Amino acid sequence: MESRYNPTAIEEKWQKTWAEQGIDLTPTETDKPKFYALSMFPYPSGNLHMGHVRNYTITDAIARVHRMQGDRVLHPMGWDAFGLPAENAAIKNQTHPAKWTYNNIAQMRSELKRLGLSYDWNCELATCSPDYYKWTQWIFLQFFQAGLAYQKEAAVNWDPIDQTVLANEQVDSEGRSWRSGAIVEKKNLRQWFLKITDYAEELLKDLDKLTGWPERVKLMQANWIGKSVGAYLEFPIVGMDEKIGVFTTRPDTVYGVTYVVLAPEHPLTPKVTTSERQEAVETFIKEVANQSELERTAEDKPKRGIPTGGKAINPFTGEEIPIWIADYVLFEYGTGAVMGVPAHDTRDFKFANEQNLPIKVVITPPNPPVHGGGQEKQNSLPAGGEGWGGVPLTEAYTDPGIMVNSGDFNGKNSTEGKQAIIEYAEQKGFGKARVQYRLRDWLISRQRYWGAPIPVIHCPNCGIVPVPDRDLPVQLPENVEFTGRGASPLAQLESWVNVPCPSCGTPAKRETDTMDTFIDSSWYYLRFCDAQNDGKVFDSAKTNDWMPVDQYVGGIEHAILHLLYSRFFTKVLRDRGLLNFDEPFQRLLTQGMVQGLTYTNPNKSGNAKYIPSNLVNPNDPKDPETGEPLEISYQTMSKSKYNGVAPEQVINKYGADTARMFILFKAPPEKDLEWDEADVEGQFRFLNRVWRLVGDFASNQSSAKLDQSKIQNPKSKIEKDLRRAIHTAIKEITDDLGSDYQFNTAISELMKLSNALTDTDSKNSAIYTEGIHTLILMLAPFAPHIAEELWQMIGNSESVHKASWPKCDSAALVADEITLVIQINGKTRGTIEVANTSDKNTLEKYARESEAAQRYLEGKEIKKAIVVPGRNLVNFVVG
Ligand SMILES: [Zn+2]
């Protein structure tokens, strides 16, 4: 036996042995319940950071617990390997993106292996590998065949110096190109879209099925989908046959419309513009064209707009109202036009005030305030709701109320009025009920190299022709130049672009756009179920068996896009007959951030305010340059804040088991975790204590065998107490891991058990042996290497990770004695140890005989004795 705990030697030895024995391979038998544990797969950026380590440790502990509890577990890992950084690195360093990516994968894989994560590496996949993206392309064609992939014009970021399209990430906060520094322009190109809007209602409705998801994530998704129920109304244009269609959630305010606004890009804009306004309108359109959507719609920015000179008619009142254009109306949203109701919409109110447009009150509060009284909000309304002639509004009145100045609808409750207005509009033929979603179709085209090529061919005769299945994958050519200038690298390669049409043989051209990398990650969890299938995207029987993922673990930053796109893909593939379930992820855990000790100089700004910790004396933190005192805080680890801790460094010093224990112990998984070296040390010391405890047991010649009959019949109070401690730990830890994965409290219980074993005077008993076994078994999911070493040390030959999770013997939890609290008139006067019983009379008898009762009750009359058996309490009420 080794006398000292040497994590490095143990961890390397077991990682090698486990790999040789294949103990982490996915079981093929199907007679056990399945459990699919999945971490969000990483982008191979170069090195693991602590956020990765936390994510993967949590999922690994979950996978290991479920294996020991008798489930067959799928626990895979792969690489989200396409994307911009590889291409940027290629442009900067003239290395091929594939080389950069695979080097990083190799580096990160070896770091993952050092953490002792129980992955089935036979399932490993990389989305940039042709045997993966072949199926990404095949899935794209499934969407295409279902009418869910289409092309239309959309704006891209255009660098006028390098003559190239830029990704959003390549444009800085000032709107300049990352490479040339040019101010980026908007340019319209034909782009590919996926029709996620067809699934908007189901994506919203099925959030109710996701009972294992955090409410916050579901709310974010619901807001992103943004369903609103309202009306579509049409405003005729004066002097033209055409009408302006608008969507509104407040049809009850339609009598208060004093103008309509078109998006500058709206096709009606040039038509309604009068000749006097033409020059001003064209100038305005050009200015808006170079603004981002965010700039145009930001809450805090002033809204800009100008009149077109054209007029529309409010079909309800017959009034002529001006047609404006404004930057905050986007053509891609809704109808690209809105009606202006300044009295009852905050944004319209602001705009109308700035532009001197009329404001007309058509809703008043349900109980009109008496002049000078009432609530603050109501004071902003003219008395009696008589509207525009009276006191001017100071803010929009957006609540429901009573309709006024609304013709036949006057006096109606505005909530009921909505329906009445819609019915009226339907009768008259100028409107109807409509549901609208904020969600828009997904733009998937990228004018970049390092992504899956969109597998279609443009033929002058046949139009868009899908690449036949037999010709998949459409491979990325390797002999490509990366300059960051001009057309996308694929478009520059004539020999790759020019191909005969698969349908008619005419010379045709390949699509040169590649797919958004979010597509690759929208289906990888399906491929893991049958990762090596080279004849099919996956065998539906296998995927239907493993799916849905039972526990998905990843960062909150993926709360919207990745999870929404994955849900969308699952539903489409279900509708294509490939899957038999509706939702991909049964339970979702969004782990908290890892925060590091951060030194900042409050007198400096930007990144300069962060001071690297190696330049700071922790006992007297001062800016090494200026001598100013520094502020200390915990902030999410990042390179720019110099507050990161490298996983490698921790593993080298303490071993992976200590790192894992610290991460699981320091905070509940969904909460932020503060990296604290002293607490890391604490976990290392705990593992050392366990090491010595088990070492002493293994070398003790008198240690008992694990004898069931002796375990179940403890001979003494000491043995009984020890067994109760063991089975209390089993119960508590099993409960903590049951649904919410409260590893922090589970590890606390493990420490209690270790203390009970250390302190007991019954070290040669069979029950002590049971305790040692139990401690190692329950340590195994958290600290897999040391648990395996200790398990072998006490004479087992099979892996601890193949062993069964200990079961709680509820008989062992019953205590022989309980502590009974004696109260007089509700005041605690003492406690006594009595035999465990729930018999009220017996408890009362013990209490009466107690010294406390004798003393305090002397000479007094007991009016009543209240006995609460469950709380082990007797209260005497005396006069
Ligand atoms: Zn053709």
C-alpha cells in the first residue's frame, strides 16, 4: 500500500486502465432504464477554461450516479468545430482552418481526459468533419424538400475596402471592420433562410411540456417568440388604390390614430411620397440604410422620422391622416408599417410630441378622476376624458379603460372593445383578427469558408437543384487562399464552383454560401445516439431509444438561440418521420459562472483598470504603477480581467479529483461559484483524510468482513449509532442527487460520514467495514480516481464505477433514544434522553418524572400537558 496520497500517479494510472477496459463505453443491452447525460459541446478555441471544467464535472457526476443507480447511460462529447475564429486565425497566420481546429481539439481532448470524465469517446464527433457535415447537408435538404429552406434578399455587413462580407462579430462597436477599419455598410444579397416561423406556435406552446427547465429560460424563449394577439387593419391611401396594412394589439384605440408610419424600405414609400418631399425622403432613406437594427430600435435613442407628403384615411373615422417614414419601423417586422396612436402608446406619444403630431384621447380610466384628485397617473388625463380640447397629456395612457371619441363604441370597456372593433372591421372588409410573432425566419447564409457548404446547385435551366444524396458531402476544397478580401474563399475557386447541373447537365454553379454554425449544433445530440453510422444520418430506432436527453447542462448564454433552434430541428425531423418525440431536452441545468478574484483600480477606465494578480500583494493590494489602493471583487473569469485560473495548473498541483470536489462543493450547480484557493486546499485535505482512513482500515489486521447478518444486528449502542450515521448519509446524499443535483450538500454529508467513521470506537466491527465501503462508493461519482484506488485497496477487483449505489436501510435510521424537550408554559426548561417511542402517555410520564419538571412544577397545578410526539416535545400548562 502507498502511504501518501499521490493524485498524479493514481489519476494517470486509472485513466489508462479505464480506457483499456472500456468501462465508459455506452451499454448496448436495453433491459435497463436509459439515461442520456449531455454537456453542451465546446467550441475548440484552444484551451479548457474553468467554465468548461465546471460544466463537464457536473454532467459527469450526474452520469456516474445514474450508472451506479442501475441506468444504462449515454454520456458523449464532441466539438462544435466550424466557425469564424478558425478562419480569422487562417487569415492572420496563414494556417489552414482545419489544421488550427484539429490542433485545438487534440489539446482540449487531452485536457478533458485528465479530468477523468467518463465519456464514451467512440461517440466523439466534430462538426467540421465531412462524415458529420455530410448529414448536416442532408438535413438541410430535408428542410428544402419540406419547403422550409428558401432564398430571399437580406442585408449583410459589407466592407467597402476589402470588398467582402463581414460577420456581425467582425464589426466593432463603432461599426468598423475588424481588419480594414472601414465603416461597414449594409448591402442586400440573396440569402438562405429556414422557416422557423412555421413552428412559432408549437415552439411557444410546448414550453409548457418542459417541466425540467428553469422558468427563466422558458420565459426568455417565450419573449423571443413574442406572440401577440390583435388585429390586421388596412388604411386606404388617398388618391391610390393601394392600402397600408398594419398590425396592432390595440384595435380598441383605432379612433385615436393620428398618422401612419412606413418603414423607409417599404415598397409603398416611394409611391406615397409627393414630389416636394422626394429629395428629403431619399436622403433620409440613405441615412437609415447604414444604421443597424439595434441602433434603429434602441429604447433610449431619439426616434427619427419625416413626412412623405402622402395621406391615408382612417377607415373608422374617414379622417385623412399623414403618412410618415421613421427609422424605428423595420420592414422585416410585421407588415413594415404601424399606426400612430400617441395618446395610448408610449413610443408614439414621444414621437408625436417631438414631431408636433396631433394627440387624440380615445380611452379614459374606468373611474374618471375628479378634477385635481385621483391617482397620479390619472392626473395626466383631461378631466372627464373629453380629450384633446382640455388639459394636455403628460404621458401616454396605456392601461385599459372606457372608450371615448370612438363613434358607436363610446362607453364600451376597451378590453371588450377590441373584439367589437375587429368584428366591425371584418364586416366592413378593412380588417381581421390576427396573431403575430416577433420571431423571424432564421438567416443561415454565411459568406465564409469554415462552415458546411449549402448543398445546392444553381442551374440556368432548372433553377435551384439540390445536390443528390449520392454526391454528399459537398466537401470543402482545401486549396483555398485566406486573404479576408474580396468574395468568400469558396466563390473565388472557379474549379469548385463550376459543375454540371445534376438534373440536366448544363454548366451550372455551386452555392458558395456556407451554413450558420448554429445549424451544426442544432442536431448533434441526435447523432451521438448513433455516431458511427455512415449509411444514415442516424438509425431512428437508436435515436428514439436514447432521446430525449434526460439531463442537459450548459451555460445560460445559450438560453435562446441554441435551445430554440434545437427544438425547431427536432420538430421538423419529427414531421419528416425521423423522430417520434416533440422535445429534445427533458431537463436543463444552466450552471452558474466561475468567478475569480479580481483586482481593479477604480481610477482607471476600460481594460486598464484590471490589474494582474501576480503583480499585486494580496495583503496590501496596490496598483504597481501608481500605488493607488485596489478594489477586490469576484467577477466572471476572463482573459481581459486577469482573474482566470488555468485548469491545468490546479490539476498539476492538487489533482483532478480535488478540482472536481471543490467545484461541486463550493456552490449549488446553478449558482455562481467564487474560486477560492483556500477552499481548494480544504477539499485536498478532505481527500487526504479519506485516504488515511481507508489506508488504516486496509492495513488493520483486525478489520472485519462485510457480513450481512452482523451488519443488520448491531451489538452495541456504538455500533447502532455508527450504522445510523452511515444510513443517514446514504439517505441524505441519495435525496440530494435525486432531482436537483445538490452536490454541495451531498459532499457535506460525505464529510459527516467520514467524521463519524474517524470518531467511532467500533473500528473492528462489520458495521465499520460497511461504512468504509459506503464512503468510497458515494465518493466515486465526485472523485472517481481516488475512489477507485481505495476500492481496490480494500480488496475489490471490479471497478468501483461498476458497483451499485448503496441502499438505505430505513430500520437503521430509527434511533433507540430521543431527546425530549420539556417546556413549562411554552418555555424550554430542560431536555432528557428517553427511549424512542411515539406513545403519548409514555412521553408524558417521562416528562413528569424529569428533574426539570420536578423543579419547576413543584407546588403548582398542571392544567394541561401537551404532547407533540413528532417534535419530541412535552409542554405543561400551569396556573
Ligand atoms: Zn439543370
